[in-house]
Amino acid sequence: MTEECWTGGGGNPLLQPNGLTRPGRAGYDPVIRAARRAGAIFHATRGSFEVLASGFLSTALPSGRGGRLTPDLERDYAMSKRTSAKYKLDRRMGQNIWGRPKSPVNRREYGPGQHGQRRKSKLSDFGIQLRAKQKLKGYYGNISEKQFNNIYKEAVRRPGDTSEILVGLLESRLDAIVYRAKFVSTVFAARQFINHGHVRVNGKRVNVPSYRCKPGDLVSVKGSSKDLAFVLEATQLAERDVPEYVDVDHGKMTATFSRVPAFAEIPYAVQMEPNLVVEFYSR
């Protein structure tokens, strides 16, 4: 993270109706918006942002031009936690992305917001590519744009069909394998399940959802977590099946990642277009 402008001209904050302050337009960038969403309040007398929200460390930033993010806030800002409604993506795309019966698109087949029912305009080629990228990225849950872009760059570096390699890398993520094995009901639950230390890879605790598994890796649920109600319910879900490239034993709560799948083998609930994702990033 480089230097940022935290205040308007002359370093003077602008008063808000609620008595709080925010920087001037010149410094009102995405970093500041993220800090304010996290509960950051600008103190006019102290000339600093202070993060007060739960889960964030209380930290101060210098006022004026050239104020730097502290390491604590930089780490928190880099988090890829989804703060908006998960199923809003369904309605934006007009499709039931994860194939879930509770998806709101099953009842309201139009976009979210007050203008959602307006007639849709024809998308440009860029719009079609962007839509395909957002749909594939959103399918895998809380992947940030930076993470997704890095996965694409890794796919480009490898020899072969970039679109096939891209989806293969996505399916090799630990959270994707836990989701495919039906240890949990959603890809978002898979990420949390791993973060909370319920998963073992080859007998070792792994709490990083983006951990890349290799063919032959054994993924298992921690002994004390095998009888959790939501885990037992997830194994009985009829809305999706376990794919062939994941060998699962729900009695022992283990899953073996047998091979990196081809695009045709991945059981997406809707049509994905990784070739358009490659075109989007190749512009």
C-alpha cells in the first residue's frame, strides 16, 4: 500500500451532519471508504482516523497529504470478507448461481434495487466478459479481485489451455474441496469451517481456505467436529452430488482429491464461461 491523501485541501476535514467528519473529495478514495465502513471515525482535533469497529485494532493515522496506512489497518483492509448480501449476486446475474432452493432469484427474477425491474440494456463485449468474470469469481465465495487475478496469472504461466487451468486451480482450493465433499452446505460455510480449525489435510491442521491441494491429498474433518449438526445435515443434501474427482467417505468424514478436474467435469449449477474470463484479463 502506498501513500494516500487522507484529507482535503490544506488538511482540513469537512463536517458531516452527524457531527463526524470525512476527508475532502480529493482524498475520498476506496481505501478511506473501506476504513469508514469498518467503523473508522475522523477526529478533527487529533487529525487522525481511529478504527473502532469490533475485530479491528484501534489505530491512528496522521492527517494531511502523504498519511500512510499502519500495518494493522493495511492488514484489515486487505481482508476479503464479503460485506454485502451473498445472494444479491444471484439476482444481479438473474441466475441461481449455487443451485440453492432458498435463492431469492427463484421468487424474484429481476435485479436488486429500486431499478431492478427496468428493461435490461444490451451488454457490450466488455460487459459480457465482465459478467462472466464476476459470476465465476462470485461462485467461489469470498475470493477478492486480487486473489482471483493472481490465480489467472498462475494459469497463464502454465502451459496448456488457460481456461481449463484456471478452473482447475479454483477447484484445487481447500474450501472448494470441502464444499464439493458436502461437509458443509455452502462455499461460504466451507471457508468459515476451515478458518475455525475443523479441517485436516493429510492429518495436519490447515486453517487457510485458499490452500492449494495436490492430487492424492486426504482432506478430513476433525474428530470432535464430525458430529456437528450442520455437518451431518450437509452430507444429506439432495441439491448437489459429489463429483467424480473427489472420493468421499461420509462415514469417516474424509475426502481424497484424486485429480485436477477438467472444466466439463465440474458440476456448476449454471453455465460458466472461463474462456470469457481469459478474454477479460487479456485485454
